Amino acid sequence: MSKDFLEETKKEQELLDIGLKMSRQHKADRHLESFSDDLRSSIIKKVSSKHMEQIKKLEKEVEELEVEKTLTNSQEKLDFLDETIYNTNQSIESLKNARP
């Protein structure tokens, strides 16, 4: 009887050890998932910030080109400025629609 009790106690301890090991692994996995989410969020914020900086820079460039248009009389130069403004605005739209 004592032998049966000892064997059952060992089996129960093994089951408890397995449960504890699984619990620790699950906790580590949850922590890793949380860390991954935080890292992903941080990267998205950085990319979004860089996109916003680039958009502002391009919008300022468009403003400067518009001013330059008012100061020129050359049709060739006006055509070039219009094309540059158009292309820059396309770049701005692409950045605004880009998914970080």
C-alpha cells in the first residue's frame, strides 16, 4: 500500500511539473507576443512619422514651386514647373496612401 501511494505521489508530482512547465511557457509566449506588438507599434509610429516629415517637405516644395511660377515668364519654364508640381503632388498622395 505504501508503494502504491508513493508511485501515485510521483505521478502526481510529474503531472504538476508538466503543468507548471506549460504554464511558464504560456506566460513566456504571452510576454513575447506583447513585446512583438509593442515593437510593431513602435515601428509603425516611426514609419508614420517619417512619412509625415516627407509629406511636409514635399508640400513646402510645391509651395516654393508655385511662387516660382508667379515669377517667371518663360512658357518652357512654366511647363517644367507645372510638371514638377504635378509629380510632387503625386508623390504626396502616394505617401498619404502608403501603409506603414
